[in-house]
Amino acid sequence: MTKDNVAEIQLVRDGMQPVLKVTVPKGTRLVDTVKLQPALSDILGKLKGCLPCNSGVPIWFHEREEIENLAKIDLETMKRI
């Protein structure tokens, strides 16, 4: 297993409703993404107590973007670190 071939599943609590955010490596085939269903069902079941449905928890799927860090700023001093 390489670091680049890992799916990340996160619970985002932003606003009134939690959302599962599923991030897969760029170029991941849909057939491989669908294989995450058992893990997602397990997580949703533990969150809401209902295994057969997502119980109102939306799921966002997206490919990992290519990010280039340009700067980090200390918010107290407003200086680059």
C-alpha cells in the first residue's frame, strides 16, 4: 500500500447536518470507489444506528486535488513561517 493509493473518509460537521467526505486519489476508477460501500455503511451505521441507508447523512465523493502550498502565516504575528 502506498500513501498515494489511500481513500480518506472524514466526518465534516459544518452547519446543521454532518457530511461524510470521501476523498480518493486522482484517477481512481468508479468501480474501485464503489468498493468503499461496506466501510461507508459501517461508519454510517455507527453514526445513526441504521445500516441499510445513509440516514440523512450526505456523502461527498471527490478526487484528491493537487495542492501546492504557497505560504503559511502565523495568525498572531501575521508573519510567514
